[in-house]
Amino acid sequence: MSTFVGVLVSDQWLQSQFTQVELRGLKSKFISLKNRNGKVTIGDLPPLMVKLKAFGEMFKEAEIGEILAESGSVDNEIDFEGFLRMYLNLQSQAAAKLGGPKNSSSFLKATTTTHLHTISESEKASYVAHINSYLRDDPFLKQFLPIDPATNALFDLAKDGVLLCKLINVAVPGTIDDRAINTKRVLNPWERNENHTLCLNSAKAIGCTVVNIGEQDLVDGRPHLLLGLISQIIKIQLLADLNLRKTPQLVELVEDNNDVEDLMGLAPEKLLLKWMNFHLKKAGYNKSVSNFSSDLKDGEAYAYLLNVLAPEHCSPATLDAKDPAERANLVLEHAERMDCKRYLTPKDIVEGSTNLNLAFVAQIFHQRNGLSTDNKISFAEMMTDDEQMSRDERCFRLWINSLGIATYVNNLFEDVRNGWILLEVLDKISSGSVNWKQATKPPIKMPFRKVENCNQVIKIGKQLKFSLVNVAGNDVVQGNKKLILAFLWQLMRFNMLQLLKNLRSHSQGKEFTDADILNWANKKVKSRGRTSYMESFRDKSLSNGIFFLDLLSAVEPRVVNWNLVTKGESDEEKKLNATYIISVARKLGCSIFLLPEDIIQVNQKMILTLTASIMYWSLQQSVEDSDSSPSPAPSVNSEDESSLGGEVSNLTIDDAASDTTVSSQFENEDPIVACNISAASNVANEDTPVASNNTTEDTPVASGNTTEDTPVVTPDAGVPPPIENEDSPVKE
């Protein structure tokens, strides 16, 4: 029996919809059907599908045939990915048959998809107004704007990916290099797909959750998924300043400086509610607003809020109005006199539209927050994090959120202190490693429960051979930032190397190393006749970006436009190249979170993860080519094979074993997320990344001078040193 490695498909969204158990079983059935008929057509599927428990109890064979016939002629041949899409289509039909409106989900929550394709026309009109306002002067899009909200023009315009890429740059300026966007009146399929890939990877890089949306969804212009993505992008833009770093005046919301840490841990939505209640209390409003829906329906909270923020525009008639719709209309008139953009209608307020109310309150905050820092210490002066640590926090936060775990991370250092998020991440990248019976889910009132969670985190880390000498769970609970960053770097690096290892067959248990990645990159570039070379991941010559452009061009010649590349001799030229590299890598299909500064400054860890991400994408293409080849075990091209010391697995599976492994037709399995290799963050001191309980945050301890009781973290080691008493209880 062959060793099970995994079944990979090229579409990352499609991969995320199934567990490996499901993929293995479906692949087995698809192969057996293909072996029996020589090829698989749409007409072959109904007899197979009706035998699956997931559909056999819901549909008759004829009904399945009618549903599948909507996708094309029964004689049309399909590949394995087409088969998976047919399966999901049936699954969606089954869910709609069983479900109702209660199954729909808010677009501003952690996911962007729902089986029920219901959209809010009011939300669509609001998002269209936002796009018309912010993109009307764009050199390319102005020919298509303004969009008519009464039509489906928004979805048609979004099909080429340009609109979404431009909207991402409005939300977080500089995320996408405009030079990497394919902007033509008519795009070919390759150019269009490049734009969609660039859009989805860039959306992840600003904090959107896109694990349930794929390129094909954007190509098809599926309204519910497009609105879900657009709403997340707009939400990120509107809530961008709702943190203490960008708006230090928010410190006024706390009674004393001891509560500042609690304020830091709040999600932007919660912080916006806290700000709103702060002003409502001053205005004499006796109720507390706990949501952006039912608590705002009568319009009274809005009336009090606007009266205290802009008394010069106050109208007594607003509070005197008896009809909620009339009061809502007066509230919006008041807001317009404050120059606040109208994101909603009186009807939306009365009906309690969560998304639009949140957008409206955020706009009021931007226009006039009514805060000051009189007689208080500005929190900006209290922020001791250096620039590198801030970039690290951003990187790990975005990476964790891209994994599709249940909990969304808003502030990395605060959110991981109870250990729960770290356990979720560990369970995602090392399935089955967490003993959930010994874990406590937030909210956690008892401090020792947090320590228990974090102790299990450290224990699992040691089992994964992380270097965690004398590190205890309490170090995480206490918020030791350097230790947290060092642990997360090892976690990300482990995930990265495991993903690469899974693409290499005949490894015989041999671990994948940084040297493998380095050698692969150099040989790949050399094989295309390029002369650039990387001595190490800290090679200062990498700062001009030429090597990475050569590497990207080597794995896909069409992706780099050399007319846009500079020589990288000045700081400005280096910045242009670095920005272009990141967008091109995302355009290719790499999920990365590094910034241009990481390339310019040759951040060793970020350089490693960028190279590994390109390598992972390249090897995935080789696996797919191998999978579609009639040869039973084809290898990749010679330079890949020599650099890896073996072939790339074609992920063949044992059919008989697969059939017996599949659970009662997949219904109880949670879909896994196809975790891309993501960029990592640099730990404070690259040469001696050491964290200690006994030192201040700003004083790293050299590893050579540490005592036995000093916690030491050394994530740079290719093979972590052995840990004494690894199985013994963690010492507090």
C-alpha cells in the first residue's frame, strides 16, 4: 500500500471545501469511474452520486441528472476538479432544500460565503455609492463609473478583477502595485485569472477572510460572494483608524491607564461601540448600545450621539419625533450637515441593518470623534514596540487569520494570551495534536485555565521539536512579546517545511531544510540562463530585488514584465522593485504577507518565506502536471529533481484503502483549509532571537549568557537542539 501524502487540487478555494479523507474517497471513486469508462462525462455522474449518502436521501437519480445537466451537455468530459465542483453544486442544492433564511450569514463576519444566494439590495446600493465616490477619478475605471446600483453592473465590472484590486488599494494604500494589474478593455482568460489571484491574495494580506471564495467565483460574478468580499474590504477601510496606534485619543475611553491593555484587545467593532456608549453617557442617554442592529432601530441613540458631537446642527425635532422612520430621516439630515457620507437610508435604520449601521457609525467617528487627550498620557508615547515588532505582529496576525480558524485575531499579543488561538492554529497545521478535553474555551475567568491552555501549547511545540528551552505557558499568559513572536515563527516555519515536504516523494522521512529551498531557488534561476545568485537568505545583494524577479520569471516566464523592472541601484529603484515583486508573487498565486521594506532590508526570515512560497507554487504546478499525465509516477523537470534530491509526488492513492477510509459520506467532516505558505515575521534579534522572563522587553539576552532558568527561543536553527525532559511537566 502506498503511503498517503495528500490529494491536491490547483484551485485553493476548491481544496478548502474538503477534508483529505473526503478528497481521497472522491478521488478513488473518480479514478474507478474513469478506469471503467475510459473517460468521465457529466452523464456518468448521476448513478455514482445517488449512491452517496449525502445525496441519496435527498435526490433521485433523475433529479441529480437534471441538476448536473445545467452545467453542460451530458457528453461533456470533465476532470477531477470539475467532478468536485459538481459535488459542491449538489451539496449546495441539498443545503438549500433543507435550509432557510436563518442559515444566511453576515458578510462582515469571519466568512464570505453562504449556501443561500441572498443579497441585500440596500447593501449593494451602499457599496456602489462607496465605489463611485472613491474610484471615480481612477484613470482606468472612470470610463466605467458611476455604476448604476439598480442594475447588476457592479458584478459585471468586477469580473475582470481590476475593480476589486483598485478597491483594495483604497482600503489599504500601497497593497498592490498598479503596474501588476492587467488593465485592458478586453482581457484574455490568463490575464483575468491573474487579476483574480492577485485580488484574493492581496485581500488576505489586508485581513480579509477568503477561505471560501475562489477565482471561479469572481469570474462568474457570483453576487453573494462578491458583495461579501467587497463588504470586508470596505469594512477594513472604515475601521482602519480604530486602534490606539492611529488614534491615540481613544485612550480617553478608559478610566485609568491600567485598562489600556483591555482596550487594545478589543475588536474594532467593539471599540466603536465603546466609543459610541462613551458619548451617549455624556449626552444623558440612559440605555447601552450593544449591537448595530436592534439597539439602533428607533433612532434615539443616533439622535443623542449626533447632538453631543455636533450641537451646532442639533434639532429638537429629532428627539420629539414619534415615528422611528421620521426620526431616522432627521438623523440622516443631521449627519449630512456634518459632511458624513450616507451609507444607509431611514428604512435601513428602522430595519436594523447591521452592516450599514456599522459603516454609518464608523463614518461619524472618522468625521468627528469628539475625543481629546487632555490631562492624559498619549498612548502613542506609551507604545514601546519598535517598527520591526509591529511588522511582525501584523504578519503573524494576517497569517493566522488566513488559516481559516474559528477565532479572528484582532490584536496578536493580547488575543493569544489565553492560549486558545494558539491551540486552534496547532490543530490546523498539525491535526490531532491538541487534546481539546484539556483545553478551556474563552471567555476564561480563571487565570489558571489560561495557563493550562498555554502549557499545552508549549508541550505540543516541544513535541514538534521547537526550541523552547525552559519556556512555560505562563510566559505566554504574561504577554512576553518576543517569546510569542519566536514561537509563532517556529510554528509558521514548521508549517512551511511540512507543506514542501508533502510535495516531495521518496523523502523516506528526511526533513526538509532551509538549504533545500536555497538550492532549489539558485538552480531554478540558473536553469533559465540567469546569472543572479543568492548566497544565503541574508545576502545583501538581494535588496535590489533582481534575484526574485529572475526566480519568478523562471517559474512562470509570462508573469514578469521586464520593462517595469529597474536596476535597483537607488533606494527608490529598490522600493519599486520590491513592491513589484510582492504583487507579482501574489499574482502568480503565492499567499504572502511581507512588506517591501522586508526585501529592501533583507529580512532573513521574510526572504526565506518568500522563496519557499514561490517554490511551493512551482512544485504544485509540477504535481498537477504529473497528476494529469498518463504515466504512473512522473517526476518534475531535472532542475527541480536534482535540487530536491527526489521526485515530486504525484499523490497517487490506494483505491481500495480510500473506499474504506471515507466516513459515512463526508457529512460530518469539517472542511479543511488549503493553507498556503505565508510570509513570516522576523524575531527581534536575528542572530540571537532569545526571549527571557527575567529581562525587559527591549533587552534581548544573548543565548550564550543565559542561565538554566532563563527561557530561550532559537527559531533560526535548522534542526532544533534536543530538549531535556521534554515529556516532563512544564515548569512554571
